[in-house]
Amino acid sequence: MTVTRPVAGRRAIEVLLQTELKKAPGRRLVLVDAVWDPAEKDSEFTVTVGGERRRVVVSDQHSPLGVADAWHRHLADGAVEDDRVLVVTGTVAPDQLGLDLRAHAVSKHPLPVDRAEIVVQLFGATDLDPRMLGEHWLLDALLQAEPLDGWPRVGAVLTRDRAVRALLGARLGLGDPASDTLDLDADTLFAWTRTPAGPSLYEALPKDERDGLAKWLTRAVGPAAPTLLALAAEGRGSDALPLGVLASAALGSQTAEAAGFALGTLFGPALASFDTLRPFADAATGVLTRWIAQAEGTAAPSGPVRSRVLAVLERADRLAADARLTDLVRGDQLLPSGYRGRLRTLAACLGSRGDGAVAVAESALRDLGAHQLAALHAESTETARTAVRLMRWLAVEPAPFATVGQAVQEHLSSSGWADLAIGVLAEGDVWRDAAVGEAYRQLIGAARERRAALDARFADLLASWSESARQQSNGGALLIEDVLAKAAAPLAQGGGRPLILVLDGMSADVAVRIAGELDGRAWTEIVPVAEKGDRPRRQAAVSMLPSVTRVSRASLLCGRPSEGGQAAERTGFTAFWRKRHRGAHLFHKGGYEGPPGHRLAPELVQTLASDDVVAVVVNTIDDALADGREGTSGRWGLADIGKLPDLLNAARDYGRPVVLVSDHGHVIDRTERGHLPAEATGVRGARWRTGDDPCDGEVVLTGPRVQTDGKRIIAAWRDDLRYTARQAGYHGGASLAEVTVPVITLVPSEGAVPSGWVLLPPESTEPTWWRASEPAEVRPAPEETSVQVARVPAEPQEQETAGTAPLSLGWRTVQSAPYKTQLDFVRGAPKPKAVAAALDALDAAGGKLSPGAVAAAAQAATGTSQRNPARFATMLERLLNIDGYPVLQLVESGRTVQLDRALLKQQFPSTEGSA
């Protein structure tokens, strides 16, 4: 009867020798009752025994004669003092070996190879999990896969789970072999399939080892493991996650049965049965959903987590195309093809006009936003959102303007935002989809037609107004030469030290984008107190004519109608502030940029530290447009304008308020390539000329505001009209974008709001059509009449006397017993009227507002300026968050105040009824 002997590899022999040679010093022959593992490449190696290194030669023999011959050759090859050890393995039975040969061997008989005992020794244990005794695949694998620094020490008993975890780490790179625990779940296993070597390592394992690991992983991870590992064994491990996502999409389609055959073909033998498909698909989509959440939460959404997600999903889409499943999974909420399909659906709505068209587009936008990739494709989603904004703008009648002052104010408040939207759409969508691009192009065309009509109306008003407009008779408009007196000088009162940043060429669309990108934790926007009946709003001035730097910037910086270059500007600026008994410094291009190693010029930094008024002219926009370059993204933002972030940071460090202003705006050239300049006489600039008769798209401007010889020019108001060679953009014309001068006033958030100024919350700067008109949120019927944000809530006594409604949410809160108790623990608490107004404003807004809007609501109610919105919000937190419960929080890095209405009702019960 043939006896099957165990297989011994190098590691088993090493452990055996380290144990047995200590007992028999001087012996050079070891007989082993096992066969040599044919997979072992080296039959000669070195082993350390008792601190000494011994050379080992393994000879696998299958006859008594072969064993004797191997021993004699071993003796003949070495000197007497040679300490080399001969290890003889093979199939020769012990009783067939001669006594004389066995007399030279360690223990004088063949040594058994007890793999279990060897494994116990390797892990430093004293006992072994009994379940491992019959699992030869596991014992052999542990012997073969021992790391260079050995297996970790595990204590008294080596358990089966601990052994398998160690093996997974060493063999497959799943975890750390030295770790006592392995957080092994579907996420870990699917992530492993995306590693460069993981699946190929599994594929290379012996079949019995693969089967054993698969059973253990199925028990540890769940029913998704068998299919995943079967794919890895076939060399398709990297497709496990894409296939799982595709399977989920197909099973969720309305024709899941039709997709079954295609899925079976895709999975092949890896799919044991269709019963295993659903748990595998669910596990895969669960993993991807968690990865997407991680990608959305990263500071850099274009980082490796996002790339990993998109690589998986794009591969799933390719597999769907190969299997002709694209049409079946088109509506999926996870696949990129589903996102693109929803984007095309939205694009198809953009050309519609009339009743209900906007509602259909907004519904399509919500459907796009509900796709799980909407946040990862943030740029594409934001572009689509902007397209719907522009559609809303086209659907509402523009606010009428009867004066030039009203026109530039309305442009900064509304049509300038439309210009911003046009700029966003002009870049196109990142997917480069032809249908989407064409829809955006047509929408841009419709918006430009609307803008052309507004510019035509404005040009007529400008022509009549400019005939007599001057500082003493401005017709209600803020003139550019009055900006210093009306915006900067008030900030300089009482020792204020404003920094005036002149962004040459900044148009309204650029201004609103820059203001929107400012960190609310660093800056608070303020505006002059509005006249009775008006709402606070940003200031917009009117440039000089033509709207070019030489006359508009000089007039701005001199505080009077002027013309000239840097020398005239510097002289006029100093004279303006000298009249107000203040020192002043003006820095032009080349004067404020720092040398190597400095962000800003040391001279500028020293000046900012002084008490003098400082102005800096930044030419980035104007220079780049003239050179044919636009912003890095095609639109100008805070980071695109050289040194602007550094200048703002320096102003904040020195506690300076900032006036962000331009000298004129610009129009972007959006004409087709090959569009030629207009043929005209008397050309003096890209957008203005002299001559007799205006042509289509031009207007004649005369009067004291025209700073040229003869006080008469012809200016282009149509944005596609120019007289010179093509550039990225132009100025000098009579369009709203060129003549409107945005004025943005800021104070450091930790500073006080000056007297005569009020906060301007971010919510107040966006036009109503810019904000989404989401479906009304279903909320429980209120127990009190709702308080609108724009209306100051009545005092409790007034509400009770009127007898029309119970107390508002805010008043019931501040009159509750817990709130009154809190006042004993919070020093300097705001007045109840301010707290009530803030809570009512938050409640009316759905629970979220900016700190500025919350402070503005309190200010409107009390008439007292809340000069530090962040500090006011922090004070509300201290008042309302009893025992640390988050009734009110500053979230989104301090940019948003969030109210938990339900928790407020629970923490501040009122005798007047539920809050």
C-alpha cells in the first residue's frame, strides 16, 4: 500500500533543524519523513542554529540506494571539519534504511514534519486552534508565506481567524499581518480589487488555498465575497466593482429580465447563480455610495478619492456599452451615463419660453441634482444651474429704469449677474456634449438679445443725461469723481484708514463674483444707510466718457473730472486727502508687488501700518484683456487677479476697511472668429470715435462728462461692435457693462461697522431670479402667524393688543422661563427684541441664514447696528445651546447660522404655546 507523505518546503525544514540540531551537536545528517516541495527553487540554503550559521543541502531521494549515495557524496565533497548538514527527504520508508546510515542521522530515524507544530512555533504560541489541524491548505500556506521578519507573536493559542488574517495580509496585501485585528468588510475587499497587484496575487494562489480563503471571506464579509473572488481568480478582479454597479443599475431598470442574459455573459463563470447577483450588486453600490460621500467631503474634490470613484463608474459605463446595456441603464442614479442623460434632458428644456417653461427646467435641474454624481461633477452641475438662472432672468420683465443712476444700480443688482451667467455658459460644459453645448449657445444668444435691448435703452438715457450732468447736478447718479467723497471719506472719519483697491476694468459681473468669493469670516460687506423706504444696496457709479482709463481713473482718484496718467493721479489723490487733513499714498503697477521672498512690497506694508489713507491700482484685468487673455477660467475671480488676495489679507491684518472699485467696466468679445472691425472714421479707441453721424449700435455723447476735445464722441453700445483689432475684451463704449462702476465696501469681520453704514448680508446681494425657486417645503401648520424677514416683528404687547395672532416663535422663546434663566449666565446678552428678530428671520428662511443676515434682522428690529455678525451669532449660541445641545450653530466654516427648530421648541417651552 502506497503511503502519502507530507510535503515539506524550506521553511518547514528550517524550523525542524533549528529545533533538532540543538539536541545533536556535530551531526551532519538529517532524515526527514516528507517529500521536498517541488515548488521550492533552492535546495541549498543557510540556517541559524544556536547563534551559528549552518549550511544546508537538501536531497530528495526515492530509493535506499539513492539515500546512501547522497550521504557518501556529501561526505566526499567536504572535509572532516565541514559543518554542512545533509537533509534527505523522499518516499523511502524508515525500515528500508540501513542501521549504519541511520546511526549517523539526528535521532537515528527519519524526523516527522508536523506542520501544525511548526506553525505554532512560528507564531510563538503554545497551542493551536483545533479547527486548523485538518486544514492542510492553511498550514502549508502559513509555512510558505511567512514574512521576512517572521509571523507576529500571538499569545497562548493561535486561533484560526488570527491565522487567516495574518495570511491575508502576507499573501494578498489585505491588512497588516502583524495587526491583531483586521477591519474587513465589503469596502475593504472592493478597494483591494482596485489595487495594482491584489487580484493577481489571489489568482496566482493554489486552488485549495483560494477555496479556503474564499470560504472564510464569505463568512467574514458576506455573500458578495464569492462572486468578487471568483472574478479575481479569473484575472478580472479590477472589474468587480464596475460589474457590481452595472448589475445594480440593470436590476433596477424597468426591463431587468431583459438585462439578465447580458449580465450572465458579462460575469461568465464567476456568477454561480442569479441569486448571488443581488447581494453582490447591493454591496458594490453601497461601497460606491460611501466613496462618493468621502469624495464630496474632501477639501480637494478633484483628488484621488474622486478619481477612484470616476474610474470605477466610467469603466461600468464602458462595460454597459460593450454589452449593449446603455439604453437599459440610462436612468440610473449612479452611472455617468445617467448623469449625462439628465443633463441632456435639462438642455432640451432651455429653449422653451412661456408659461411653465421655467418650472419644467427647474424640475429637470432638481433631477440632475439628485443624481449621486452631481456633487462630484460640481462644475458641470453649477453650469447647468446657471443656465436655469439665466432662463429665469429671461422669463421675468426687467425692472424699468428712468434715469442713468437707476440704470447702473439695476445693472449691478441684476443684469450684471446675467453677464456673469453668460460668462459661465460661454465656457461650455466639461462633458463637451454637442447637444448641451448647442443649448447653451442658443440660451446665450437669447440673453444677449435681452442685454442689447437694455443697452439700447441705457444709451438713449446716457446721451440726454450727459449733456448737462456734472458734480453739482448729477441727476441722482453717483459719479465716479464722487466715489472717494461718498464711499472712502466716510470710512476715514474718526481716524479710519481705508484701503482703496482700484481694479482697472472690473465690470459688474466680475465685482459680484469677487464679492461672493470673499470669506465671510474675514470680511463683512457694508453699505450706506438707505433713505427711508429704500432697501440697503451696493453702490454703483457712472464712469467718465469715454469709459477709458485716462479719464475715468484720473477722475476717480482726483475726486474731480480729470484727465492724465499716473503722475496726475498721484498728485490729485494726495490733494484730495490733504483737504481732509489726511496723509495719502497711491501705489501703481510695479510699486506694490514684492521682490523675491516678499508677497508685497515692503514700502506698501509699512504704509499700511501707518495712519495714512492708501490706494492701490491693480491692472490685471485691463492688461490681460488688452493682451488677448482672460481669467484662468474664462471669468475673473478672486484668485485670478494678481496680488488681490494678498492685498486683502494685509488690509485685514492692519484693521483697514476696503473700498473695492473700478474705473470702468469692459465687454468680452463673444463674436465668431473672423468677425471684422466696423469700418469707421475718426477712430480713437476700440469702442469710441469722433465723427458726424452714428451708425447702428452707436450713440452720440456730448456735454461736460465727455473728457475729450470738443466734448463730443460717438460710442458703441452694442457689445459686438468694435473699431480696432480683435482682443479678449474692450472698453470705452456706452454699454452698461462699460459705464457701470461697481463700488464694494468691506470691513474686517472682527471690526466695528462705522456709523452711517449697515451690514449687507450675502442673501441681499443676489437677485431673486438667481436663487432657485425650490418646491415649497412641507412643514407642519404653524401655530402662529409667520413673521417675514423684511418685516420687523411687533413687540409682545403690540401683538396681544392687536389680538390678531399669538406670539411669534422668537418672542415665545425669549419670554420662556429657560431663556430668562440663561440670561443669568450670559453676560452682555443681546436685547430680547434682537434675539426674537433673529430667530424669526431664521425660521422664515427655513433655518439657515448667513451671520450677516441674522445680524441685519436684529438690526432692523432694534435700530441698533450689530457691528460684528460672527460675534452676535456666537452670543446666540451661548444663549440658546443649553447644556451643549445644538439649538443654533455656526456651520460651513462659520459661513452659515443653522437653527434646529424642533430642538428650540423642546429646550424653550413657552406658556403661550409651543415654540
